[in-house]
Amino acid sequence: MNKVWPATLTFGDVRLRPIKLADAKRWQQVRLANQDWMQEWEATAPLPIADPAPTFRQLIRKLLRDAKQGRCMPFIVEYRGEFCGQLTVSDITYGSARGCHFGYWIDQEYAGLGIMTTAAALVSEHLFTAAHLHRIEVAVRPENEPSNKLVQRLGFRFEGVRQSFLHINNDWRDHNIYAMTAEEHTENLLTKLKA
């Protein structure tokens, strides 16, 4: 992993690769099939919406533009070669802060298999070792037990609750904030998956 972006990250059957415009059809199929399941966790825009929701092409073009400028890393998550989700590293800052946060979603068909835990470990290793960031943050709704367990398993430290942090499913929702710093990153997170 000598390149920060674009990068392809692999561990076992899990692969993270840069998102691309050619992913449009499969991305839309998976999102449509999982619409009801993801509604509880997906960020929404509070009404009234000033601008219409972006199309897939607009969204990806913006992500790729931001990625070129070093502000984000949008990945497609694959399991055994099949598209199963997305993980996006956002708000990358350098200078004195050197940090970021990431979020993710997965196709319900693949949930509970440890895929996203592996993806989160892969991207965290990349952020600490290749991007040389100092702090990684993840925000998780308190009700989302699988995601809370995911970050805890990897050793992310609970920092507290941000009240009304994001607008999700027509309301402002609290989020648990987890973080890990370079000083706390004392072992390769992928080794935790073998334990």
C-alpha cells in the first residue's frame, strides 16, 4: 500500500476498490433492493430541500473530484468479487489535525458476515499507514447495535454522544462517536479479526 489514492485494499474475500461511474447500474440495483432496510440508517436532507437529490453520476463525480483533491476516499466493497456495499472516508484533513471520518452501508443479503468489519479494518490500516493520518472517527446511531459492535471490536474508543448530529429518516438523530488515534493504533487491526 504505497499509494494513498486510488488504492485497492484486499484481505481474504473482502476487497475495497475505488468507486467509478461504471458502478451506476449495480449500485442503483443494490440501493433499490435495500431501500426499506437502509431507510432507518441513511442520512436525509431536512425539509424544505433547496436542491433536488443528486443523481448517481453527480454524486460520483463529486466524490471523485474530492478524492483527487485528497478530501475523501470513496470505496466499493466487494465480497468474493460481488458488489455488496460502499465505504467512504470523508473530510480528510492534513496540517495540524491530520484526521478523517468514515461511514458505510452494506447489502442486507451480506450483513452479519463480518465483511464490513474487515472493510473498516482495511481502510483504517490504510489511513494510518499509507495516509499517515493521526485520528479516525466513526459516528454510529446508538440503536445500530451491529455497527457499534463493529467499531468496538476493532478497538475504537467511545468518546460520547453527539446530540441531534445527523438528519436521518425524517428526524435529527443522536450518534455515538468513536475514535482511534495513531498512538492507540498499536497493532494491525486485521489481526483482531483472526482472534
